[in-house]
Amino acid sequence: MKRVVFLEPRKIQIEEVSKPKRKPKEALLRVHFVGICGSDLHTYQGTSPLVTYPVVPGHELCCEVIESDEKFSPGDHVVIEPLLSCGHCYPCKIGRYNCCEELKVLGVHTEGGMAEEIALPLKHLHRLPRGTDPSYAPLVETLSIGYHACNRGRVERGDNVLIIGAGPIGLGAALVAKERGAKVGIIDPLESRLQLAQELGIDFTFPVNGEMESRVISQFGCRPNVVLEAVGSPKTLEQSLEMVSAAGRVVFVGWTTQSPRWRPDFFLKRELDLMGSRNSCGIFPQVVDFYCRNLEKLKRLVTHRFKMKEIEEAMNFIDAYRAQTLKVIMEW
């Protein structure tokens, strides 16, 4: 069978390898669709601090079951929860395996899903209802991140939620917050993404400029009580704390190794709840349901498709035209 290997930064190879053999409590899967994540782009660029080359990328997967001992039948379409946890550390013991102290992510720390076939433990598989379009299903993993962020921020009806960043994760979180009955605004420097947010029914959109904060307060009629940061830069992390109301909740979703600056008294005097949000935890069934109910809107997040044999072309395209792409899906 064929699989994709990132040999080193900007060097990709499609190689022939033996087909995998499943172990007990595993399923043998045929991979059909793979979403390209920002982490895959960082791997391609050589800017990921987590990857050791060579690596088989791919963690946003929709597959078809070939063989399975139990629970699944041949022909079932499944999406994959790509988190491999130790099961023994404190986070795992309290059910928060998404922040396991030894967490490994499929396609980042271990071989991923850019292969014609893979074998995975049954506990990582989640069935799509029959008749559901599987060709957009890599979005489920992306949606799970925004869904988990909304859970961390305790988003509910009546909240005023501001999301910084209208990429796939930010837009997904916005749709989740809207469904929960919140009033939702989103910030992004790209007019095309703000236009899409409006078309998806998001209440307010804000371009990045000097009047941004005053416009946010004017549109909501107050400062938002929940801010989700989905960019991952020191500036936007700082903005999230500046924008939120007193007694508000801030959730950091974006990933960066650079440190923002803020004064402790600015944080303390308003008694803010500040939370990190990593991946997702125990919510894939709910996210699959959300995907099925909102698929017509979610299709708008997929801007490009490539065949897997075009993987190098796809990565070069995303690298060169990042502003024009939201979610890219590869097909075997």
C-alpha cells in the first residue's frame, strides 16, 4: 500500500509499505479523507517543535472499516479521535486524557493517517450515522477543538461571546456558541473570513483596526463575558484579556511558545477565569451529532480538495496562499 512521509522540512515522499495487521481490540481501516491541520503545515515548514522526522502526518481522518472484532462492521464510516494517552498520570485518572502528561497525537508524535490503510484501537473510532456524507467528516476533529473550548468557557444561552480568529477552529466554535444560544462576535484581519462568518449567521464581525475594541463594546452593548482566543500570538492573547468583562471567562485555544505580557493587577482586580483548552475530551459523539445537524453550513469551511498523490502540490499551495484557504481535504 501507499503512504505519505514527510522526510524533512519541505521534502515529501509517497512510499510503498506492507499493509498493517490489526491487533485484538483494533480495527483495520481504509482511509478515505484526511484534513490538513495547521500543525501539518508547521510540520511541512519545519517549524513544529513536536515532530521528529521522518513522520507520517494526518490526524483529521474519515475511514471505512475493513475488519473489526466487535462494535463496528465492515463498511462503517468512522472518524478518529487521535489522542493517545498513558492512562496512568493525574489528568488521565480524572478523565482529562486530552492533557495527559505523556500525550501523543496521531500524525504528530506517532505515525498518522496519510496511508491507504491503518489499524487503530476501537476506542478511538466513532461511527458516522449511515447516510451521512463522509467526505467532509475530517471536520469533526477540527470541530471538537472549538466545541471543547466552548465547554471550557461554560458557554450557554445569554452569554456574549467574542472569538478572536476566524479560521476553521474559531468559526467552528462560533457555530457551537450560536447553537447554545449565545450572542457571538468574531474578529479577523481577513474580510473574506468575516464575510463567511456573516453568511453562517454569526451576529457580529470585526476587522482588525484601531476602533476594534470600541466597536465590540458598541455592538454587544457591553464587554463580552466570554472570550475565546483561537489565533495563538502574544498580541491576541493580550487582546483577549483586554476585551473581556470583569468576572468574565477567557479561554486560550491558539498555540504559541511566545509569552504575552499583562499586569497581574489587571487580571486580579477583575477576577477573571483564565483557562487553557487543549484538543478535546470525551465529546466526539456530541460533535458527530453537531456535524450531522449542521453539515450544510460546515461545508463552507472546506475551500479546497486534492488527491493524495498531489500532497506536495497541496502543501505548497497552503503555504503560499494561507489567506485563501480554510480547510483543505485530501482524498485517496
